[in-house]
Amino acid sequence: LVLLLLAAWGPRVPAGLRSPRRRWPVPYRRFDYRPKTDPYCQARYTFCPTGSAIPVMKEEDVIEVYRLQAPVWEFKYGDLLGHLKIMHDAVGFKSSLTGKNYTMEWYELFQLGNCTFPHLRPGMDAPFWCNQGAACFYEGIDDAHWKENGTLVLVTTISGTMFNEMAQWVKYDNDTGIYYETWTVQASPDKQSIVWFDSYECSKFILRTYQKLADLGAVFKKVQTNYTSIILFSGEPIYLGNETSIFGPLGNKTLAAAIRDFYNPFKPHQSVREFFVDLVKVIDRVILNHQFYLFYNLEYWFLPMKFPYLKIIYEEVPLPVASKASFGV
């Protein structure tokens, strides 16, 4: 009853904000180069510690391609997050000529929390983000990691030529798609609902990789493939501006203060008491006041939140079908 009443109240849009007419979803922005990371950004666990360059395969090689999936942070918490269907995705390769195995995945440089919420640093008006993500390639497949609580299954076989073409695409994709985006934002839980923003994370990289292989002529097996999405539900988003227009010398001080105030409860916590105090603040802003501030493409958006506010889904996305034109490759 309480949730139904909250849903009936509707979103509270700050005065003066109006939703612009635009095409949805907002396209993910690509960049010309990857900027250096700020030394302030530190990871608890090193990004890609055993990473290596993608090798050049011989054209006549036959390479098996494996779907890899395991619960997020399985190495620390086992299957805990697997019960919530919060899964991490990767892709594996095995060369028939050399017998070597390889793993390729895409994830956050500074862990998920830093990609999802910013730091509010003393002396800085604008929130500070450590939200880069990147591809990681390394030799070997940790069978125990992927099999024990997850998935390791053959999905297709490709030639060495196709692998090398894919490697060139991975370089482009990694150099131009540099920021991790946690949230999918859509209008309702309906399958045909408008998607306002699409996430850009590990599963999306795997889906792009499979599609590239299909474009090159790979024929995939009939295997069911499910992926995790974390969805926010919102009315039509309202564009607010970028860091300069909001937090700069000529920015909107009222809006800047509101954004900083919104992100403050999401800061890292030192005690259990602090966590629960800030959790109440989050519930007040997101559920009671129907407000969320989204950072996407280095720009800020206001989301007028709607019931059921947030949902984690584990949904099937079929493996791609090779296009007719690709068979000539």
C-alpha cells in the first residue's frame, strides 16, 4: 500500500526544468582518444594485472570461442551476488594450432562504485568522477572461476583471419568507448518501453564482440544467453548541462548545490551508522521525492523517478545471426 501511494504521488520535478524534445535513447558518446587517469583515482584491486597484447593468429588457425560468465566479485564473495543474478561476462578463445587459451573482458578501471557515483572533493565545486572502463586481454582461462558458479560454454568456432579482424575492432572500440555507464534508464518495466539511456558495461562489450564476429561470418550455436541489467525507471529525462555550465563561474549555483547534495549520501562509508543514515537520505530523494541525477556522456540529466524505481533483471539476449553479406568474408 505504501509503495502504491508513493507511485501515485508522481515525480517532483524541480521548478524551472522542462524536458526537451529529442530522440531516444541518447547515443553513447565516443571519443578520439583515451585521457590519462588522475592519480586521485585508486583501485582496491588492480585493473587487468596480468594483461597482455592480443596476439596475431595464423590465418589457417581454428579458434574456439567460449561464453564466460560468473557472479560479480566471485573471487571474494563466491556465489553471493549470483543469487541476485548480478553477473560478470567475458569471452574465451582457444587456438587449435598452439593449444593456448585466452580471456577477454571489459570492466571498470577503479571498481564499480567509482563508475556509478562521484567523489565530492574538498575545494572542488564539481563532483569528481573515476569512471573509465577498458578491455582486458590475457593468456589463460580460469576454468574453476567460470565453471564453479557460472558458465563456460562453446558458442562458435572462427578462423585466425576472423580473430585478427576482431582484434583490430577491439582496439578501436577500446580507444573510443572509454567511460563505464552502470545504469539502463527506461520509462517502465514493459518490454516495449522507451529506453532513455542504455548502459555501457561488461555485458554490452561481449554483445558487441559477438555481433562483430557474426558480421565477419561466425555461425553461433543455439545456446541460451542471459545478461544482467540494472534498470532505473523514470519519466522523460531533463537535460541539465555539463560540468562548466553547471559548476563553472557562470554556472547555476542552485542546481550545482542540488546535485552535490544528491550525491553526498553515496560516498564511501566509514561506519555502519553512517551507512544507514545516508540510506534513509537516498530513499527520501529517490523514492519519496522521485529524484535522481544521472551523469552520462560527461553531462548531467535529471530523472523524474517512477515506480518501481529500480530493478535488476537477468534477461535473455539471443546470440547474433551472421548476415548474408558476411559469408563472403
